[in-house]
Amino acid sequence: MRRLNLVLLATVQLCGARHPGFSIHDDLVAYPQYEIVFSESFIPEHEAQALLDRTNPPHPAYSADFSTASDVSQNVREAADADGGPEPEVFERYEVMNMNPAKYLCSIPILEPQTPENHTATELAKQEEARELAKASAHGWELLNELDGNCLYFMSGWWSYSFCYNRDVTQFHALPTVPNGQPPVRDPHTAEYVLGRASKSPSQRQQTQGQQQQQQQQQQQKQQQTTKSGDPPANTDLQIKGDQRYLVQRLDGGTICDLTGRERTIEVQYHCVPGMKGDRIGWIKE
């Protein structure tokens, strides 16, 4: 079964709903939580061993500051100068790394444990984010209603595509010559495929071709009222990937595929691109 994705780059102000979020594509190395600092001085082995012997259990009172390189030997001498007084509070622990032919003394800061998570505040933040996303989604579909009755076109090699909002997406081969400023025209000697149609309500699906014209007009009036109210079309939702938000509409009921015997389907994505002067199709992927 053929399945395509169509990305529509729209000028609607859906970007106001963007909110920083976690993404698996984030480069964690770009924000390191530690820093390795090499001291420019050496330390005798007996002083290093004395410091290792005097190391106290960790105390959660260290405030990390990596603005300057720490001199391990200076810490050792300050500890050696203490004449039998109370043990000073230890803010770092020490370990020896054997890297032949030399040994290295590493001082590792002791960090304060993280404060417990405030579950109440977290739940409130999630509820607030859900409300904002719902508002943004409703506002986005309301703005997209401006595309109602209009069609956008996209040409890629042999095939051309027409996207008519809330109606269908069609694939066809266009005539080689098209007047300037005019949309591509289908070559009548080639095949045309409907990649997907906008879903209708259950009452509309039950109608037959032999129904009276009055019933058809009533259904059209109901559909127009639904469009004006700003309600989202069927099979739509708001997708979130990292810090990106975009609207998605899935169309089915397309032309039967010769290979699978099933209807063609397509997914339409509506992305907001600030600064773009007009609506257009960004790309089509099969």
C-alpha cells in the first residue's frame, strides 16, 4: 500500500504554542555537567597518600565552581598545617589513577543531593501545558480554515500534486507547457490517482448517490457550519517532537493500489514557518 507524507508550510501563527521540551536528538555533550581541570603543579607521593588517608566521608555542602584550576598540592599543604585541631569539613574526595609510567591524584567535588521533586507543581505544569496546547491546536485549525476552497500545487519530476484543503490530495502527470502563473494541468492521456480524501461524518458516509438533492444541500450546510465554527477536521491531532509542534491530518479513501488492493492513504503535516509570505507545500515523501 502506498503511503505518502505531505508537509504544508503555512504562515499561521501556531508558533506561539512552542514550548521548550526534551528531545532525544538533543546533544547532551553540548551542556556538560562536569569539567576536568589539570593542575600545573606536582605533588609528592607521600603528601598525596597523606591526603588520601585524611579524606573524610562525603558531606553535601559543596558548591561547584570551575572558574579556576584547583591546585591539589596547595590543598595538601593546608591540610598538613592543621595541628591537631578538629577535622576540617571535606568538600571533595580523592582517588589515584595509575597511568604508567606516572600516577595522578584526582580530586572529585562532592555535590549536594538534588532536592526532591515537587509532584504537585509538576502536575500543575503539565495541566497548564495541556491547556495551552489545546488552545494552540484549536487556534491553528481555525486559521487553516482560510485555505478552505483553495488548492496548492507541487511539481516533482514526472509527477505533480494538488492539495485541496479538507477535500483531497491528487497525484497526476501535468502537461509540459503551462501558462505563467497558472497551476499545472493534468495530461488527459495519463492516469490520475487520489492519494487521500478528507474523512466525512458517519451520516455522510451512509448517503447513497440516489439521495435527494435536498438532503445533500442540508449536509453541505452542516459541513459549512462546522468549518466556520473552527472545529478540527476528522482524523487530526497535534504532534509534538522535541520542541516542535505541528498539526497533522490523515486522509484515506484514495484510489485503490494495484499492488496491494487497498486504498491509498496520506498524512498531511501543517508546519508554521515565521516570515514566509505565503502558504506552500514544502515536500512530499513516499
